[in-house]
Amino acid sequence: MTLLRRRPLHAVLMIGGLLLAGTQATAEAPAAVTAAMDQAGAGAEVVVVIPSMSGLSEKIAAFAADTGIDAVAPELADGMGAFKRQMGWLEGVDDDGSVVVAVTGIAEAIEGEVNNAADAQEPTAVLLVPVTDYDKFVAQLGGDAAAQTTAINFTSPDGVTDTGYAKKSGAYAVLSNTLETVQNYAPANRGQAAADAFGDLVTGYLSGGDSLVYIDVAAMADALNLALDKAEQEARAQMNGPDSQIPAAFASTVNAALELYLQSARDFVDGTDKSLLSLSFNDTGLGLTASNQMKDGSTLAGYFKPDAERHAPDGAAKILSRLPDQPYIYASAIDATAFGLAPLFDRLEAALGDDGEAGLLTLYLDTIGQFKQTNGVASVFYAPQPAAMMAGGFATTLTVYDVDDADAFVAAQRATFDKLAQTTIPLPATEPDGPEQSISFTTQYTEKALVIEGTDVHQFQVNTVLPPAMMQQLGPMAMVMGNAGTGGYIAAKDNRVLVTTVTDPQLITRGLQAVGETDGIGSAGPVAQLRDSALPPNPSGELYLSVAGIAETVNPFLPMFAPGSQPLVVPADLPPLAMGGASDGQSIALRLFVPEALVKFGLDTYFQYAPEPADGGGPNGGAPRAPRAF
């Protein structure tokens, strides 16, 4: 839409950028949201709603002040005022009202682009502005309030002028870039119907969002599938054409992988009814949520139906709590019984199949086949010790699998290592007419390398063998690519299997001790608080990124990059970045939550290390910041 183009960043944020997240709220959409969605015209495929301009502006201002963002973006203290000045909306606007953007013609535009139609049309956007005095509103934009439809102008501070049209519709001014669009506009009053299309899980985020994007995926499905068909034709022509650089032995692997990605995209398109993106602020941070209402009986919905035939799992949270609580970089857990793994594995096997000489996809299928009876998995990347990092042991991870048969799972793991030793990855020749090269692997597996408190611990080692030409080309990076090798331990205890990626006896010992308890990571503290207050209810998957663990990892190296610097001191109660997902078999919700305290710590750390401004002032021309600690 021309009226929305070439606007400064914060204006874009107010209309289109602050579009994701929500809070755990009631399962009934509020009247303000449904009333705003009522304003969208018939056939709107995307509807953006800011339920309250002043409410969003106040929350942005509070978040900016609490985190320190206002030091670098002082205009956020009055985001609504800044936005109105940019748009020229100085009079007649209802600051407490809902702004709506409705977009139609997306499907037709996609089809026209795919078919290279000479008369292809762009999507049409209508901006609906709540007004208290329509006459004053259009007059300030150069319009004629007495006309049923009037031409208007927008002039931005950089002197760019856009031309559009406006008319009055109830308590709204209808704006668009074409006369016909404005003349033909009429509210469809479909807000409640759109809200009713969502189940309780999604409606909670529709209710709690400070900014929302409603997407009618079903209305665009045919056009999206047409675009996927064209993308597939072009990709296969390029991969299988005479100029392809893909080795012949590897061609079937690449084609099968492409088929899998395309089929996944089609599953999403064909299985989705409506989608909702939302954003919300609360007293502790901001949340960004992507939620999806699936079609009953679709392949996509089948992937997210709990497997009733398998035994009840510990759940994502409790599986994570069975890993040692010590400084970590990231920690994640998945309740596998919350998904329909059988149809998912069937789809993978059908799409990937046998890839012939390369064997990579066959190996992959064998590997994922081990997880058919996995009830849950949790993995933690612990902050590595400096000595371990210098010795190549950066990836200090410990993973626990909740399985039906631990001994069978361990045996399958060993079989995978044996098969990996027989696998090669073909590579194109480094020189014209030169011989093809390949990457191969060597593996070692030692049974009962350790016995810890009566538990047998097996050790494995994997080395990647790179061709000489690649070794020479990569230099020291060849060690990172795998020539230095990676190894770890595997141990089974009760119905759980632990796997490490480092040969650290202390780590596997702590893991075996913790796996029988439930007081490990996530059982209390910031992680437990975030799970209860910021993630979807009863998350079947969760992930946490810890700045404290990252700081502990980088502190030993700071003097190398910032001589004289002091170690990063992270508050003990600093919450991590949190992500969680949940499904009720009909809906999916994926949520990212950014705590205020985390943003504030990040900005404070940035100011500590950022170069001093040449004029001695503070960021963005503000007051000078406090002296550095070093």
C-alpha cells in the first residue's frame, strides 16, 4: 500500500513490526478485537489489528524505560505521538481506538506472479484509522471532508509525498492508494466468525495480544501450492540440469531432501485453516507468539495428536529436571508422546527412501528410527571449562532419552556408529576434469569403558576424514570440521539413556546421579517461573538460552579481545530467553519470551564495552553514560 511505504522505522513498528506474541489469557476474544476485525472487508486474507494505539504506545514506553532502550531510542517514550507526527495525523484521531490494516488479493497476486501474467495485480491494502473528528482528520491531509470520497496527501519529514484516497465509515477513516478500493470498501462484520475459527489455545493469544496479525491460510492455499509447484520445477531443473554441480552419487540424496522440504511445506499449507501472530507486553517482558489452527483430519493435525497407545511420559519439564543443574548455554526438552510420531516417521521414510550409493539418508532413517519408542528427550549444552575448550571439547552436551527399552536403544546407537564407518559423502572435483572426492568417517566404540556405581558406561569416538585438497584449503578450520574428532559416553539407567559429547567422567557421573531425581535444571528458579508465567500452558517442548552460561564461557577469553576488561558479572537471578510450544491436537502455539531483565542486562553490557562517543555525550545525543568498570 503506497500510503504505508517509505516510513521511518518506528512508524513501521507501530503498524507492522510489533506483530507477534500474546499472554496466557481467557479463551474468549475481547470485544475490542472482534469489533476491530469487523472492519476488514470481505475476502481479507491478512488483517493486522492494534487493539489500542495508546495502550500499545504506553507499554512500549514502559518497556523502553525499564530496559534502557530509551537511551538509544528516546522517541519510544511517546511512540504514538512520534508515529502520528510521521503520518501527519495531528488532529481528529481516536488515540484509544483500534488501528486495522486489511489486505486482499494476495492469492491472485501469487497466481499472477507464478503464471507471469501481464495483467498481474498487487495485493490491495486498506488502512482504517479510528477518528473522533473525520472532518479535521482528512482536512489536515489536504482532503475535502464534504466529499464522499476524497483525495489526500501524506508528507513524511524527508519530503516524500504519497497520494491516496479516504472516506468515512462509522468511527473510522478508510484509507487506500486507489480510488476504486476506497469507494468499494465496506466492513464485512466477520470479526466474531474469525475469532470463532480458533480453538481455546489460539484464542488465548488473540485475547491477550497488544498487536495481532490474522492470516487466512485456507483462502490462499491453492495459490501457495501453485507457488510451491513452480519452486519445485525450478529447483529440480537446476539440480538435475547439465550445469548441476551435484555429484551423481549424491543426486538422489539431494532430490529426496528437496521432496521432504516441499512436502512439509504442502502439509502446512493444506493442513492450516487460520494462523495468528501476536505480540504482548507484561510487567516482566515481551512475548512473541505464532499460533496455528489446523484442519481436522489433515496430515498436519495428525503430527500433533498425542499418542494414546504409549505409556504416560514424565513430561517435557520433568525430563529436563533430570539433568544436572549447573551453568548452561541452552537447555531444551520435548515430550515426544504429545506428537503423532508414527505418521511423521512414515512420511519421512516415504519421502526419503533409499538414496543409493551415498547412504546418508538411509543412515538418517536408521537413526531416527531409534526414536520411534522415545517418550521424551532433554538436552543441555553446559558452559564448557576453559581447559576443555582448548582441547577441542567445546560442545559439552548431556542428553537424556526416556525410552521403552534402554538396552535396545543403546544397541541401536552402536549400530549407527558401525554404519557411519561405512558411509561416504561424495564431493565435486576441486579442479575441472579432476577426480571426485569424498568425506568418510572412522568410528570406535568401547563397551564398559567405565563402570559408575554399578552402571556400565560405553565410550564412542567419531572422526571425519576430509580429502587432502579440502584439508589444505581449510587449514586450521579442518579441525573444527571434524578431523579432531568428537567422542563421548553412552549409559543406560532404568528406562533412560544418557549420551554425552565429551569424554568427561565427571559429567556422565553427575548425569547418572541426577537422572533418578527431579531437582535438576528447570525444577525451580527463573526457568520454572518462566514456564509457569510466560510459555503456553503445559508446553510439550521448551528451550532456554542462558546469558549466564554464555558469560561464563566467554569470560576467560575477554582479555584476548578487550585487554584490561573485567569479567562479565551476571546476576544470579537473571532469567534466560525462553521458548515453548504446545498443541491440543487442533491448534499449535509457539512462543518466544524476552524478559525485561535480560534486555536491560544486554544493553548495560553493550554500553560497558561500546566505544565512547567522540563528542563525549551519551547514546543518540543523550546524557553521558556512567564510567566503565574497567
